[in-house]
Amino acid sequence: MIRWDPPGYAVVFSTRDGGVSEGPYASLNLGRLTGDDVERVDENRRILCAAVDADAERLALNRQVHSALVHRAEAGVRGEPGDGLWTDEPGQPILAMAADCLPIALARADGRRGVAVLHAGWRGLLAGIVRVGAETLGGRLQAAIGPAIGPCCYEVGEEVSGPFAAAFGGDLLHGRRLDLWTAAQRALEAAGVAEVTRTDLCTHCNPDRFFSHRRTGKPRGVQG
């Protein structure tokens, strides 16, 4: 697991290592809707929660739909359509999942408690998931961008490249390849986030560490 340590919070970006799933889901698959054995997925989520000393029974997560919807987390509530969760409640674990899209964590840095997690693919970035997440959490913020498909591997068509060039700058395009990492950073900075940390780890390039939809299609797992 890859840790981000903003003061007062426990944040990890998971890899595919350290779980109990097998086959194309090996081993720390966090997604119940992937086709994996549900009991194994639930155990993987318990393993992840244990890494941050959290109660897995309280874990909150969305049914992700590539939107700009951000919800306040409620303990144990799962399945509401959306792509962001936030909480200011101590001990409340929240999870966003991805398998090439960007997992983004936000934390207040002004003395008030508050943290959010976002799932941001190209649709979510264009829809404004980063701005909505930052505005919903509010205050002076810091953020971390987790492992996602990199500009080395992410090829897109004109239906994606054109809107991204208009929204985030044409320099994000390298031929047909798109730099989602920098697009997310620019979206965070435009939303007023004071400090942005990037992992710059490509999920497509690292099959031993990460699940990747572009690399393998389905069946496959998800990290978060």
C-alpha cells in the first residue's frame, strides 16, 4: 500500500497485493461487482481497513457512475450512485475504487477535520468532480493523486482530446496520448487546493502492482 500522511488523517492507496482473491482478481480486489467471490472481496476490504485502523463495518462507498456527485458518508452505507464521499466524523472510513481512473484524496489543512475521496476518469474530470469535491469539503485543502493510467499509455480519440485541450490545455496531449495526472493537478489547483501530491505511477505499466482495465479488460479487480 502507498501511504499519504497529511497530519490528522490516515490515507492509503491500495495496490493489488496483500489480499485473498485469486485468478484475475489476485489478490487485493476491492470490487464486489467484478465477478469475484463476495466473501473474498469483503475480507480484502477488512484488510484495507485494518491498514488504517478503521472499522470495516462502518466503511462507506458509492456505486460509481463517472459523475460529479459527491455525498456525505454515512457509516456502512453503500450503493448510492456517485463518485465522491466526504466526512468530518472521526473513525469513518471512506473508499473510492479505480482500475485506471484517478483515485484522489482531499484533506482539510486549516485545523478543521474533514477528508474526501474521489473517483475521477475522463468523464468525471470534465464534469467537474474535482471542483465539486473541493467545494463540498471546503476550507484550505491539500490533495493526493493516486496511481492511475499514465500519459505513457492512455490513448484517446478526438471526442476526448478536444474537450480536454479546451478545459485543461493542449499541452496535456502527446499525439493521441492524454496526461490525466496533470489534468487532475490543474483541476485541483483551479479549485484552490494549496498543496498537491502525485504518485505518478501508471496502472497500465505495472501489472504486478495494479489492476488495469485498459490492459486486461474484464474480468479484473480494482484498487482504491
